[in-house]
Amino acid sequence: MNTKMKAIVIAKYGPPEVLELRQVDKPFPKDNEVLIRIHATAVVATDPMFRKGDPLIGRFFTGLTKPKHAIPGDVAAGDIEAVGKEVTLYRTGDQVYAACAMTQGGQAEYICLPEDGPLAIKPINMSYEEAAGVPDGGLGALNFLRDAARIQNGQTILVNGASGSVGTYAVQLAIYFGAQVTGVCSTANVELVKSLGAHKVIDYTKDDFTQNGQSYDIIFDAVGKSSYSRCKNSLTQKGVYVTTVPMLDFMLGVLLTSKSKGKKAAFVAPGLRSSNEKAKDLNFLKELIEAGKIRSVTDRHYPLEQIVEAHRYVEKGHKKGNVVITVENNNNARQRER
């Protein structure tokens, strides 16, 4: 019985090179846990920030002087290899996907999670690679649109960064909720955003949406490249501005408009929601995916051994959808050698 596994380990904050592939102890499930054999994970937009410990305020959550979680990784998709004796919700062989941002650990061959943790049976019509990014971008987009913006049927919404991980899911979810969607992206991604169903696409290299005279019920900055003050005049009278990157300008806007009946900035922290809430939302997204309402967009695939290169690419800030990491599991390797 193999008691070791491959995992990415981070011992200090720094450039991509601080990420090391090592052999570490394979986890063993507690009575209420499942052991997931990971087939795919992802490098998400926040991974380089956590790796660098930047911004500094984030270190109150990730570790003051060094990362408090030795194995990074916000998401995972794989199958359950073993279950604790008290587990009733899952069984060996179940194919699952999980959001593990609070505990990390997704960039490894195995992870243990409580059965009532942030996981669910993965969509049957998605591969592990396609499903891996959903617990990041899909969950995030759902929380920002439904819980912060309180999106309603018939509203108009502009999604800035519509070709990114959160943005691609946001476009599709907004359409599901009955909104008229305008996506903002670069020239190279216009056709992609159109293919997701956006009713209108603005190429930001040719048109500044804050200066074109249009107004929206919701402006969702899915990449943190704008600001509340810059976008305020592009909101309708009771419009809402939400962003994935809560800078000082935005947080001041949240405070100043919290009681407003007019334009406002609104915020949620998807990662801080309870495991139970995340599991419910993963099941909700599973239903939408299996119904053909949402699909995932994958930019690039990297093996676990090339995690440094994956971080370099994501850090450039131009990825389309998800950057997937495929995990070459020991069991898979042994089966192929036979």
C-alpha cells in the first residue's frame, strides 16, 4: 500500500519558483471524511496573490509570515477512493468536485474532506478537467450575481472581464436569470463571449463602456480592473456595482451606499460562506450544467509537474476561462504500465 503522494508544496511567499513538487504523506480519512483521488485541479486568479502574500492584508487569512497551508489549491475534481466509517452521503467510486479554498490542498494526488464539506457529485456531462474550475469561477459568479447584486429577470447587466474564469460563468448565469447581458473583453475574445450567449459585446480596446452613454442595472467587474467611482455614472438610478477585487475605493463605496435607495456598491466574500451553502450551490450548478445552461471554458492544460509555468501564465492576467492542472495519479500510472 502506497502511503505517499505527489503534491505541490509552498513553504514561503515568493515568485512561482517557491512552488515545489514533493512526495508527502498521503492523507487518511477520518470517520466523517472522504478520501478523494484528484484527477484535475486549476490555477485560479487568486493563486498567484496567495503565493506572493499580496496584498498584505490577505495574510491575516493566508498566514502572516508564511503560507499556513502547505499544499495550495482551491479546487479539485476526482473520485472517492475511501470513506470514513460514519460517512453516509457518499460511497467509493463517486465522482465529485469540490471547493477547498479555506483549507487548500487541491494541488495534490489526494485530499480528505468532510462528507458535509464543500463538495458534490460532479456533473455527469463534464470531464474532471471541465468540472475542476466550476467550484471557483462558477461558485464565485453565482454568489456575486445572486447574493450581492440580487439579479432579477429583465435587468441589464454589464460583465467586465467576460472572458475570464468568473466572467464566462457570470455571462451564462446572468442569461439563466433572465438578464440582458453585455460582455466586455479584448478583441481576441469577442467571439468567445458571443458564443456564451452575451447579447452585446464591447471590445475594451476600442470602446470605453464608462464613456458610451449606456447605463446598466448591474455592473459586475469580474477582474477588478475598474472602480465604483469610475462606473457610478454608468449605473441606472438603483443600479448596483459589484467586483471580485474589493479595493479601497470599492469598500468606501460599500460603506457610503449601504443604506442608499439609489446607486450602490455591494460585496460578498464567496470563500467565507459555509461548507453547507457551498455544497448546495455546487449541486445547483450541477443541475444547470446537466441541463445545458452552463459550460466551462478551458484556456490551457498543464500537468502538475508544470505548476510553475501555469502560475506564470495566470499571473499575466489574460487567461480565458480556466487554466486546468491534470494530476497524474500513481494508480493511473500503474494501470497504464500493465
